[in-house]
Amino acid sequence: MDSRRAGFWAFALITGLLLGLLVRAVIVAESDGRPLLAGSGTYEEMQREIEQLRAEVATLHEEKNDLLRQLLTGEISSEQIKAELDAAKYAAGFLAVEGPGVCITLGDSSQSNGAFIERGLVHDYDLLLLTNELRAAGAEAISIGSGRIEERLTGLSYIRCTGPTVVVNNTRLTAPFTINAIGDPDIISQALEMPGGILEELGAFGLNITLEKKDSIVIPAYDLPVRYRLLDTPSEDKSRAPTESAKTPPDNSEAIEVKKGGSDE
């Protein structure tokens, strides 16, 4: 009797454990949206997603092997790869550049009577108009500086007034400003100094302006961290997450350092 009773309780214990594990598995599966039935829609969607990921991995492997084959057979050289990468960095402004161009100094007006004083200050829209004319004249790289500080302008840059200063690339700058532009010095100077041009327009408000042609100008690289949160490559699969670069975005809410113009300190 004792052995039978012990066997019964052992059987009941094992059965209870199995039932508990089964119930727990069902609860977990339902909470994750994964029905146990193989014919359910959620399960099939997961299978399709897995197959799609496997196909993408296979495609990437093929592309890697193709590039490796081209490199080994000489169809494409490491120099070509580096040249293409450098070209992309040049276009993005992530490399320092050097070339002929112009150097423009833009300062506040020395006049300070009446309402003229407000317009006699260099504002963000003055710099925006000037840099826009530089691009239209063929400038290939532009920077705005103040004292020893120099900020490279790219497609990610912004220029806006904040109190008595102008913020460029999250850095406060004060007049006088130095605008460097790499391009054909003659074409740029003619475009800016033409009658009714941007320099004449700014000079009408008494702003102090100088323009100097240079045989060689060095413009630094854009050095703020970059991260694309929403940007992605076109794809038929719109469910893919956006591609992010390894860099972190600048936080414009943080304190911005004020950098004085016309001083080497």
C-alpha cells in the first residue's frame, strides 16, 4: 500500500508540474502575441520577417564577396575606395580643405545715432544673405569665424541671432565676423561687388566690410557630432528602422559657449 501511495503522489506531482509548465508557456506566448497554432497570422508574419532578414543577410554577403573579389582581381583598388570615401567626406564637409578664395570681414557700423544703430549691427540674416551669394558664385567651402574660432558651414549648419551674438553650429560668435570661402577669387569678388550686389546692400547700413582675395585658404572640417534620426534610404519595406550614423546629435538645449570676435584670447 505504501509503495502504491508513493507512486500515486509521484505521478500527481509530475503531472502537476507538466500542467504548470504548459499553462505558463501558453500565457507567455499569448502575452508576446505569438499564438501556439502554426496557422495563425502572427506566426506567419514572423516567419516572413525571418526569411526576409535571411535574404538581406545573403545579399550583404554577396555584396561583400563581390567587393572583395574586385579588390583581389584589381577591378577596384583600395585607392579608388579611399578616393570615393574622401569625395563623400569633402561633400559633407567632414574634411579640412585648402584652396584659393576670398576672405571677407563683416563688422558692426561705427555710427550709433537714433534707430540706425539696430540696423547698423551684423545680424544672422546678413550672414545668411552673404553666404547664399557665395554659394551662388561657386564657393566650394565656406566658414564663419570670430577671433580664433572658425565654424565650417555644411548642409547641417544653421545661423541665427541670440541676443547680441550670432549662433553658428551651436557656437556663439560676436562681430567682427570673418567669412572664408574657397572658390575662384575673381568670380566670387565680381559677384559680391557688382552694383546693387550684397556688399553694396550691406554697406548702405554702414557695416564695416572688407574683401580680400587669397591664393590659399584653409577651412577646417565640420566637427560637431552627427546623427540621422529619421533619415533612411528608399526601400519597399517601410517597416525598417531608420539608419543612424555612429555619431551623437548635438544637443542645442545645452549651454553654448560665447566666443568673442576681434580677439585672440
